[in-house]
Amino acid sequence: MTSTFADAGRSRIRKPIDWWRWSGRVFLLFLLIFTVLPMAWMVLTSLKSQFAAMQYPPQWWPAEPTLENYSKLLDPSNSVGHEFLQYFWNSLYVSVATTILGVVVAVPAAYAFSRFRFPGRTFLFFAVLVRNMFPAVVFLMPLFLLMRRLGLVGTHTSLILTYLTFGLPLSIWLLKGFYDNIPIQLEQAARIDGATRFQAFYMIVLPLSSPGIIATSIFSFIGAWNEYVYAVTFLNNKDKLTLPVGIQRYFTEFATDWPGLMAATFLMSVPVVVLFLVLQKYFVRALTEGAVKS
């Protein structure tokens, strides 16, 4: 009995080190530091004064932290706060409108690709994805000429239509994979009970596909919220600018308000971070269920 316990103890002691696992942990720690370090520097710089931000060598933790930069941005009574809040609401309007319209179009389109068989279905589905093969800047001039011909340059409508062009292919592809995993027998049972196809879709399929809809909404919102190239090209009115374009006004010819810029950038990242944290479980579920075909 004693030798048995001794052998078991030796086997535990002699257990080889899993270098692959430890290498993965070290790599994940490196990625975490690589991701968190710029965010930490951004937040700490936003708590400094203009003079403290220009000190050399730079100090990580500000000697006299202040929230003056945030109060200035969130106070509509001054010109800086008024402009920032205007840019914020412009970005929110464009992003929410793009997300809602994208979901309204992508949900029936993805359902049609998943449930119906029609001539050219496969070709049309892959043709929708062809746009993602090219960088967004390739379509800049054609879309600008199109929007100018339609009289939409300088309006938020031009951005919403453009962002729909970029976001719909991914939304349709993601939702189709999700609908493929919803058993068609559920709809057939509802049809037998007297429901129409639309009622079966609305009462059975739509609630079950809510994680996929939420995931596509997150993709659409983040894409519209962070986009810069088309916003700076299509918008020529200061009152219409979105946040990615508006915060560049902190860069001037002779100086840059780094604390104010960092505070504005942090406030710009808050809605996206909060949205992702709140809806994270739906996002992960949609990616896993939509990626594996049952």
C-alpha cells in the first residue's frame, strides 16, 4: 500500500510540463498587455492638463489628475462641448439608422437564401459576398459620383446608404448560417396548426434567431460608428460631421490638444464597449451556432 502511494506521488511529480499550454498563456498575456496599454495611456492622458501631457520624460500617472477635459466636452454651453455633442448625436443617428435598416433588409434576405430554392440562388448568394473581396476605398469615387448625382452629398443619408452597402453582405451571410441551424420542422408544425408562412416566421423563427440578429446589429453599429474615410469625403457641413471626422479638429497647425483629444476618443469608445459587454453572450452564441451546420 505504501509503495502504491509512493508511485502515485512520483507520477504526479514527474508529470511533464505542457509547454504548448504555457506558451499559449504567455502569448495571450502579451496580447492583453498589447491591447490594454494604449487604452490605459489614453485614459491617463485625458486626466492630465495640457502642460502635464507635454512633459518629457512623460509620467504615467498624472501628478494632479483632473476631469476638466471631460466636463468641457460634456458641457453644451461652451463651443467645444456643443460641437462634440453635435458630432456624437450625428454618429449615433447614422449608426442606429444603419443598424435598423440593415437588420430589416438582412433578415428576410437571409431567410430567403436559407429556406427557398430558386434559379441562381447559389450564384446570387456568393455574388453578395463578392463586395467583401475588395477594400472599401475602391468604391469611394464611384459611390461619391453616385451620391452627387442623387444630390445626397453632404447628408447623412449618403453615409447610411453607403454603410448598408458594406454591412449587408456580412449580415446576410451570418444570418443565413444561423437560419440553417433552426429546424424547418418547427415551421412545418406551425403551418399544420394553421399559421401562415409569415406567422410561422414571426412567431417561431424570429425569436429563435434573436442572437444572430443581435450579432449582426453589433457588426453594423460598430462599422458605422468607427468609419472615417467615407464620412470625411461625403460630409462638407460642420454641423453634419460624425465623431471620427469631428475629433480631428483637435489637431491644429501649431498645436494639438492631446488631453482633450484623448478624452474625446475615450468617450467615443464608451458606447461600443458598453454595447459589446451587454450583448456579449448573444454575440458569441450567434457566431458558434451560425458557424456549425447541424
